[in-house]
Amino acid sequence: MLKLMYITNNPSIALIAQKHGVDRIWIDLETLGKEERQKNINSVKSHHSIKDIEIISPLLDSSEMLVRINPWNSDSVNEIDSVIKAGADIIMLPMWKTPHEVARFIEAVGGRVKTVLLLETKQAAECLDEVLEIKGIDEIHIGLNDLHLSYGLTFMFELLANGTVEQICNRIRAKGIPYGFGGVARIGEGTLPAEKIILEHYRLGSRRVILSRSFCNTEEITSLEEIDKLFEKNISALRDFEKYAETADDVVLSENKNQVKLCVDKILKSVLEKKINE
């Protein structure tokens, strides 16, 4: 089944997420360039710290601690050493654009923890075949927010509808490296319904996904009791739908692929009409 990842630096929420089966608690240290890149979209922009890793990591017994560092820069080696010392199980490199950056990252980690490449630039997609020859890459995640911006697209799931995600997944799968893409809302919700996205994960062989902010928006809900109930309810619904997705045949998956394209086209038409009427 899908490995679920959830972004939080709140120890209490991290423990609730772990309790209900979230596989990875995600501490997000990325700040360099992110605000400028995503200033016009409603994305999560975290303000986490090394201290958050030190506090939460010892609390985890079944979930892994995943840490997204900054894009490769002159201080990356020190940042990686600090993150590992603080208790990271997995380190994610965002916004890479060249095989050289990936090779330096893998070398700096040195096999001490698992590595994940966050593929979210057009340049990364273009040099992917060369990158896939580098030893030491444990996983790759396709980040749809920045990747769709890099391609000059309007809506992040255009990448799913136009075949870009499928083409990237096929190249990664050929090398036997585990991969995932994007995020997912709670079952029954999402601009592009969560059910359709999950079926695409199963069609494309993806086994990793981020639980989106709408899955449980802890900025709006502060009661830990309510958060606990939401995680229990929403993860149970997601896992139940996955049981169906696991049994879906090629006909069902192919029809879902067509429906995804129709949904995305409808969303894009709505966005265009809104711009015209403004």
C-alpha cells in the first residue's frame, strides 16, 4: 500500500499521525528560493528547524523521520551532517537540476541514512536518465507544485493528465528505484478527486504520497482530540479505498486515466473563464 507522509513539526500531531499509520513524519527545512517560486500559489511554506528533528525523532517508533533540506548550496554538507546528527532517517534533496548536484548530495550523505530526490524541475526531468545511473539513490518523489511551475503550466495535475508523470515514472521504474508523486486530499475531496489520484498511483506503480493540508488542516483545527478523530477517519477511508484500487483491473485504471484528463481539462477551462471575466 501507499507509504503516507505528513508534514508537521508539532510533536503531539506527529504522534497522532504515527498512531494512525502515517509512515513518515516530514520536517521541512527548505527555505532557499521557495517563497519566491511559490508566491502566487497556496502551498505549504513551513518554518521548521533542526530542533524539531531532535524533539520528534526520539518519539517515533513506527514512523520514519524524513527531512527535506535546502537545495544544494555551499552549506549543504554542514546541513546534512546536522540533520543526520539530529535524528533523520531519510534526507530529501529538493530543486536539483544537474547530475553533479545529485552526486554531491549522495556523497555527502555517505550511506548514513536513506536518500530521496525530489524531482521538481524541468531540468531534472531532462537529465533524469543520467541521474539514474548514480549509485546510492534510495527513492525519488515527483513534486508536482514546483514541476508544473517549471513547465509553465496552470494546474499541477496537468502533469498527470498530459503524460509527463507517467513518462517519468516509467524511466524510474526501469531502474528498480521506488518512487511516488504529489499529494492527496481526504477521500471524497480535492480539486481533482482523491480517488482518481489514488487510482493513478496504482496504475503508475507509485507507492509514496504526501497527505495534503486539506487531509487535516491543523492551522484551522487546534483540538488534539478532533485532530485524532480526523486522522483515524480519513486514513481509514483512504486505506479502504486502496483495497479497491489494489483489485482494479486494466480496464478500470485506463478509464480512470481518461477521467483524470477530462477533469483536468474542465478545471483548466474554469480557470481560463475566470481570468477572462476578471
